[in-house]
Amino acid sequence: MKQEIDKAMADYYARRASEYERVYQKPERQADLRRLADLLSSAFAGQDVLEVACGTGYWTQFIAKSARSIVATDINPEVLDIARRKDYGPCWVTFLESSAYSLAGVEAGCSAGFHGFWWSHIPVQKIGAFITCFHAALSKDAMVVMIDNAYVEGSSTPISRRDENGNTYQIRQLQDGTKHEVLKNFPSSLGLRTILKPHANDVRVTPFDYYWMVRYRTKR
Ligand SMILES: C[S@@+](CC[C@H](N)C(=O)[O-])C[C@H]1O[C@@H](n2cnc3c(N)ncnc32)[C@H](O)[C@@H]1O
């Protein structure tokens, strides 16, 4: 069953690759998106960053403005192909096809970590395993930043159901008319802090109107 959720998620994003960045054109979200872009443009000054589930490289572009290097990973070659075509300036950016749950091929020791809009897609029963794997690829006391969606009535796709583990789902339609059930969780600030507590120091949660950002240091 777990396997099926993961495969369905990966397949959905492979099919969505060419239309993915339309999500960053929603008019009501532009002010928040500019704030996130500004924050990420300076957050990683001089760092060697591991980015998980980088998709089309939308956030990679902003991280690259101050980072020294980025290893950007995703499970889908379709999105990585789009990401590779972007301009990252002088930052040394390499892309790697790798699952977030194994990070196979990633060289350990990056000084910072980032993932955007990935946390919400991790089944709650797999979050601990993901954090362990992610942190193992980072240096001790590494800085981590993650951003994701808040649920906003009227702007977010409605929740269609909740499973026995507490994961929530949405039914999403692609431009070709196909419909896909996608696991999408909307954790509270307290929920995020509770899950991160055993793994993180200096946890800071910043709510935006449509998004949230969490910054912390790894506890290892
Ligand atoms: C919501 S998108 C986020 C993309 C990008 N981080 C952004 O914010 O624009 C989720 C991404 O997770 C990737 N993905 C799905 N399953 C994955 C897995 N098991 N391991 C790594 N990436 C995965 C998809 O290919 C997709 O690019």
C-alpha cells in the first residue's frame, strides 16, 4: 500500500512536469511567493546545499543566488530535464535522480538542506524515516529550511478524504483531463514542532498567508 502511494505520487508529478510551474502564477499568492523568494535568495549564503524533491528547479534558482553549491535531487527525470535548462549563475548546481527516501548517490556532508512542497507529500508514517535519511546526508548542526502550503479555503484544492494514518488527499486534474488522487497533508505549527523535536534544534516556524517556512539546525 505504501509503495502504491509513493508510486502514484511520483507518476503524477512526472505527468505534470510541463505544467507544474503554473502553480506559481496564482494571483492571490504573489506577495507571499516574493517574500519566500527573497528569504531563500539570501538564506544559504556560502553553503553547500542538498535539495530534495527539487522538481523543475523553481526554488533552486533563488537558493543559487547565495549558495556555494547545490545538489538538487528528484525521483523524476521529466522534472529534472526542465530544471537543468534554467540559469543558476555562478553557483555550482548538479542534478541527481534519486528518491527522497534513499538519497542514493548523494555524497554525505552538505552543510545545509532544503525541500520545498515535499513535506506535505510524505505519508505521516514515513516522516521519521525521511528525516533520518535526509539528516544522514547533511553535516552535524546543518541548517535546514523547508517551505510548504497552508490550507486556505477557496484557494487550496479541497480535501477529498482522510486515511487510517491521518493522511489527507486531494483529487487533482491535469490539463489533459486526467484525475489523480494525491496525498497532501497540512500540518499545524504545533504538529511540525512535535515531529521535529527529536531531530532538530532552534526550530523556527514562520506562517505566511498561503505557505509556511520552517528553519532549524540538525541534532546529530
Ligand atoms: C510539489 S513538487 C515540488 C517541486 C519543487 N520542490 C517545488 O517546490 O517547486 C513535489 C516533487 O516531488 C517529487 N517526488 C515525488 N516522489 C518523490 C520521491 N519519492 N523522491 C523524490 N522526489 C519525489 C516530484 O517529482 C515533484 O518534483
